[in-house]
Amino acid sequence: MKQFRIVLVTVGVIAAAVALGTAASSWASTGTEWATLPGAPGSGGSAQAVLQPTHLEATYTAIAPCRIVATVHGGGKIAGGGTRTFFVGGTFGFTGQGGTSGGCGIPIGATAISATVTATDTSSHGYMRVWPAGLPEPGTVTLSYPQTAFSTSAGATISLATKTARSITVRNNGGSANLIIDVAGYYNQPLEALIDSGGAIVSGTSRIVSTTHPSVGAYTVTFDTNVRNCAVTASPYNVFHYATTGLSDSSTPNKVSVYLWQLDGTTHAETLADYEFFISVSC
């Protein structure tokens, strides 16, 4: 009987927590909007920028195979010993290198692409290296082509320079050759971070530029891209805390305001409160 009573108490606690969460959700949907809660930006609280620390693993996004380089249609053959830099991200510069007009939907800032690299119209045997623009040439070979007039392809995951659209460099070692690069997907770091109660980034990606904590329960997270048309989720690490999010200012669409609050289950009174939370953005 003692064990049975303990189970009843435990179930009762869980049921109460669920009921409180349901009440909070209902109240939040009909109560005060986040922008009018006390402690909102401009209320006089001080703010301190916090630099992001660690990086999380990049996520992969598959795309329909898309051509970013075809030198036979733009730029001509790469001479033996020649080096050329190509656009990968963004929407500009692709027709000049024989690629798809407007690009392939790869965002500037992507960390790598999954691609097929092809050497064609080769004048003799040789090999090509592909690496992030602005970095030293590596010792590894991306593609070897064996003899004259053959087309040779190789699949590769190619790292990119993340600060520029013109993000890969190719060196052709051998006879002159045309180059084709077809992309099947890209890697990008997610827009997410764990923020502690004081506003410091515990873990996150380089997509998080900074955070501020202007007042109790109020936080602003700045991303490296426009998140106006994205889905933002903030989740407090406590069942009795709740979060509301929204753009902090229409003129800064890369910033998101987060308000953490507690809700009295009887009076429905809202109280802003500091607590750690996880924020994630899906675009």
C-alpha cells in the first residue's frame, strides 16, 4: 500500500505540471503580447554583447543537381598550372563561369558542398585541386584525369570559404582542361544556440553573432542572416518557465527578442524571470 500511495503522489505531480502548462499556453494565446511585456527593449535596462563560443555540427541540405561551373560555356579552359576562383554561393557571377543563371540556391556562409567535379577536353594527363578561396593550396588531389580528350569525373565534398560568394579556388596541374562542377547539396551550420540565464552563449554556431540581456527575462539574439520569414522556437530548460519570441525591430530583421516568464497557476499573473533557454531558427 505504501508503494501504491507513492505512485499516486507522483502521478498527481505530473498531472499538475501538465495542467499548468496547458493553462499557460491558453493564457499566453489570449493575454498580453510579448512586445508589451515589462522589460522590453527601450525600457531602460542595460545591454551587454556576448560573443559566441563553440560551433555545432553542420547540417546537410540536398538540392536538385545544379551546375555552378562549366568553363566550356564561360571562361574557357584552365591552362596547365593555372589557377581560377569560382562563385558558389549567392545569385551573382555564375553565367560568367558557365553556371546556372542566378546560382543554385547555396547560401553565402555555407561550409561545404557535395559535388561532382569533371575535367573534360583535356590536352594531356593531369590532376586538379579544389580548396576554399583565400587558403593555401592543399596537398590532396580532388580529381585526376588520365589522358588526352577524355572526360573524367569524381565525387567530392568541397570545403568553402564562408565569408564570400566567390568561395573556391581550382588549380589545374597538367594539360589544359575544361572544368564542370555540379552540386547535389550543401552543408551549413544551423541557426541555434543554448543561452544561459545571464545571456551568455553556452554552445552554438557561428551563425549566432551576439546576444544581449537588457533586463530581467528579456534577451535579444542576433543572427548572421535575415530571419523575418523563419520559424523561431525558444524553449526554457524548466517546465515552469515559458518563452515568447518576436522580431525586436522591423529595421533589424536578423535580431530576435526572447522573453522568459513564469505564470501563476491561480491568478494567471505573469512574471518575467531569467532562465537558460535553447533557441532554434528554421528557414
